[in-house]
Amino acid sequence: MRRQTGFTMIELVMVIVILGILAAVALPKFVNVSGEARAAATKGVAGGLASSSAVNFSASLAKGQVQGKAFASASAITGITDTTGGCTNTVAGNLVDGVTFAASGAGTYSVSGSAGTYASIGDTRTCTLTNNDDTSVTATFVLAATK
């Protein structure tokens, strides 16, 4: 008599049941990945804006701008991004490349916060960056006044 080898039907069914349970547990984790990706992208753009602002301010000091000098009497320096507009889409767009800043629209970000005139060079404002794909996703960054 010949002996048959292989898996029984019960063993195969048990493997399928276990795989189904694992899939049911893992699926909710992967569903929310897009929300986490938006949050990470927004934090990355805010980090880029903060770094750009810091480098811009440092470059202005290296080129002769004086920290604490009254903004009205400070002169503009070639090669330095003017941040006198405060927390606006225009200022943010001048600080970083490759990111679109607009009031609304898919794939864009908007900047809000204190606008208006700074008192002196080096004054800072905290700005809020909002992902326009999901307006509940925000991040903050600090903008330093340069001219």
C-alpha cells in the first residue's frame, strides 16, 4: 500500500483562518498611512521654512546687518530674502523652492500668523503652516526679521 503525504484539509483551513486574522489586525494600521504622511510632510516643510529663515537671518548678519537695529532705518541687503511681510505665503515662497503656498488648493500649503511691520532686525514671529489637503494638519515655525 502506498502512503500519501501532504497537509490535511483541516491544516489548510487553519492556515487560511490565521492569515485572515493577521490581515484583519494589520489592515487598520495601513489605512491611516496617508494621514500620517500628510502630517510628516507638513512638519518637513515647516522645518525647511525654519531652517531657511535661520540661514537667511545668519547671512544677513554676516553681510553687515545689525541685530536689534530699528527696522525702519535698516537698509536692504542684496541676496537676503526680505521677511518684513511676516507670516505670509509670499514670504514663505521666497524662502523655499519646490513648495507651493496658496490660500487653498490640492497639494499646497498656506502660512498664517502675525503679519505687519517688525520693530527691529532679529525680531521673531511664530507662524502656522497648514496643509491645504487636510486643514486639520498644521505645524509651526519661527520666522526671523531680515531685510
